[in-house]
Amino acid sequence: MSKTNSKVNNILLHSSRVLFGLMFVFSGFVKAVDPLGMTYKLQDYFTAFGGIFTSFSDNAFAMAIALSTIELLIGLNLVFSIQVRRTALAALAFMLVMTPLTLYIALKNPVSDCGCFGEALVISNWETFWKNIVLLGLILTVLFTTRPRQTFFLLWIEWIAMFTFVGVGVSISVYAYNHLPQIDFMPYKKGVNIAEAMKTPEGAPQDEYATTFIYEKNGNQQEFTLENYPNDDSTWNFIDQKTTLVKEGFKPKIHDFRVFNSMDEDIVPELLEYKGYTYLLVLYEVNKASEEGAKIAEQFYNKYKNTSVRFFAITASTDKDIATFTQKTNSTYPFYKADPITLKTVVRANPGLVLIKDGVVVGKWHWKDIL
């Protein structure tokens, strides 16, 4: 091989290796710091696929940690040139599974986004597929330009490094699960003015829909649009109407924050307009909430009960489940209702505590860190 070809191969190898590795490090890290977020996304997939996949939901948390750790290991190995060829083969196997899967998801659209970059960077299903095509090309380049026994470190150093990468990846996820994500990518992160984040700017693009009408005549059905449907022709019988979203308009960072009292009144305006401190205790599902956490929250509630500081417990559970839970935990704080997806987005804990002042998020805590 000429010196020119060798130089080109080295450039291709190292640029492809580093680019692929950095992409996987980023993907693995944002999943690792938010393991519950990836858990919820996997559960969405399993529910959408149905059948035997629904049985995987109970193991989604372990699968989320495994996925983020594998991505981190592959990415860091490639970035630091550790076991490059073997890692590239593992990465190729990974991409040969994920690329057709993301093509299927792009075509069928069972979920709105892949979750491949967690909440840090939300991309569409088609963007995910094309991203995987690029990654597939990069890892093939690495394989074709790497010498079979090319190595840069002593074997025992490589093994220590790989065990360290795995340990770090798992530790990040375990810490985030037992406390809160070290980096908060959520719309309700500390410092966010919720009211401002809910606003739609004047002149922002709106959702665009296409409406079709199905009419029948002489036993034959035909679809029409708003422009040509037979409104004045009595020989056609109306059968059905379909409305589909063809272009999504501007969506505020927070667009689904609604909290209801026992009279089904949305109290969010009251929450955000209050000039003072308000604590929100989030228990997205009381049947899965920590009883110990609920008892700690009761102590916290009693501490502020007769002060100007307000306290609301918010859940998506039924009144019956709430009654059973309060009896079991001796909880006396008032409960309000909200959508479970919203509550899982507000704070990654069950229960978790959020402090708002003048409509701005000023603090968030896992129940283990409340007192």
C-alpha cells in the first residue's frame, strides 16, 4: 500500500472512529442520566407493538440501563481506541438491528419520536433513521480501514478501561434513579418560568390538517376534499369524515400542564399567579409510589401547613386508589389530578417534590432528599 493510501486510510479510520464514538457517547450519556425517561420510552414502544412485547414492560428499567451502558462502552472504546476492531464489530451488529427497526418506526410511526437522545435532543423518526444510515456508513468505514490486530494499549489496561466505562455508566443511572438526573433536560427544569414556557408567540405557525369526506353512491364509496365534496348533490350519501395532521405547528415547551381539583377546575393559573412559595408533591401513580417517601412528605407538609407556603399533592390515580394510599400511609395532604405523562415529565421520582415561586421552578428533589 502506498504512503498516500495509508494516510487516507488513517484519516478515514480516525475521523470515522471518533465521530461514531462521540455520537454513541452522547446518546449513551443522555440516556444514563435519565434512566426513567428511557424506561418510559421503552414502555411506549412495547405498548405500541403489543402482543408479546407488552410482557417486556416490567423489565424496561433494566433494559434502559443496559442500553445506555452498551452505547457508552462502544462510544468510549472507539474514542479512546480500545479494542477498536472488536468494538466496531459489536457496533455494526448493534446498527444492523437498530437501522431496520428505525426504518419500520419511521414508516409506521408507533411513537412520536425515537428517544435515542432522550430529552436532550428530540428528533423525528425519519431523522433517526437517516442518522442511523450515517452511523452505519461510519462504522463500516472503521471496519474496512482497521487492521485486524491493531491495538494501542496493553491488554490489561484495555480491560481495566472497559470495566471502568461500564461501572461509570451504571453508576450514573443508579444515582439518577435514587436521586434525580444530574443534568435536567426536562421542560420543568430549575429556573424555568412555567407561564412563559406555556406561551405561543404571536404569528407562530399553527397545526395544519387535511379533511376528507367519504360519500357513497350506487354502492360505491369515494373520498372528497373540502373543495370538491358533493354538498348539494343528494344522490351521494355521507359515510364518514377523516381529519389528519399534515404539518405540526409551533408547540410551546410546556403545552400540557393542567392540574384539576375535585370540581374538575384547572388550578394552574392560581398556582402560577401565587406570589410566594408553592410545593408540588408529584406521585404520578400512588400504587407505585414509595410509602416511605409519602410518609416523609407528610412530615414536610405538616411543617408548612399553617404558613403562607402552599402544598399540593398531584397524581393521576383514581379516587379509590388515593383513599387506599392515604389510609395506608396516614397522609393528610390534599390531592389533585393531572395527566400521568405530564407528571412523569415534571420530576423523575415517585414521589418527587417541586418548589415553585412566582411561577418559576426554584427547586426539585427526589423523595430521598426531601428532609
